[in-house]
Amino acid sequence: MTYRLKNSRWGLSFLLLITTLKIITSYSLSHDKFLFYFSILTALLIITLFYISYTFTIQESLLTYKILLFNILIYQRVVLPEHIKEIKFKRFGWNTKGAVIQTTKGFNMRILLYSPDGMMEDLNKYADENNLFISKTKDYQLLERRSRYVS
């Protein structure tokens, strides 16, 4: 199953608004070309960041993590069960379930805020099917118990 990151665009929108105001004021008040061009480049970078998307796919025998820009693949990482040391299920924030996949090679993968819901259950099932070591913090177990009663 493929999951997409639910990224909030409010922070980027706020930065774009501030940068746009900076462009207007820097050009009208002073004719400092360096500040003007730097602000333009910053605005273009922020606009580009709007179009980055992250996907995470759980298949029978592998996990795939992709970063896409304008639907063009920038980065892809495929992890086989043999390369996973441990999957740690943790609580991030007040009400957010997440996981850290510790690998033998490369960086650890932090899995958080993906949609549709149910990703942590699928990741747990993947770990059970492939006999991977998992650990769950007490806070995560509390969220699991609470979600059984809420749903």
C-alpha cells in the first residue's frame, strides 16, 4: 500500500508572504539589488517547496521511500527486511503515532504523518510477517489502547 505525507503548507505560505513583502519594500525603499535578487531567489525556492511530495510504500518483501519534485523522482530508497535492525514505534507530539526504522546501512527512516490512516498497523503487520524486531514505547502503547476505544 502506498502512503503520502500530509505536509502542512501554512508555514510555507507564511514565509512566501513575508518574502513577497520583503521584495516589495526592498525594491521601493532602497535600490539594493543584492537584497532584491536574494529575496526573489528565496521566493522561488519557497514556491518550489510547495511541489515536493513524499511517498512511502509497504510491499510484501520491501519498503520504498520516495521524494518527488513536480512528480519527478529525486530520491528513492528501497529497504529489504535483511537491512532493518529494528522498527521503533513512538509517540510524536500529543496525539501522533510514528515509527523509526533503524537500518544497517544509511540513515534511519522516520515515518510520521502519512495518509491514509492505518499505516502504523500495516507497518506492524509487515514487521510480524518478516520477523523483524519491534519495540513500542509506553506512550505509543497508550495511544494504541486509546485508539481502540475511540474508533
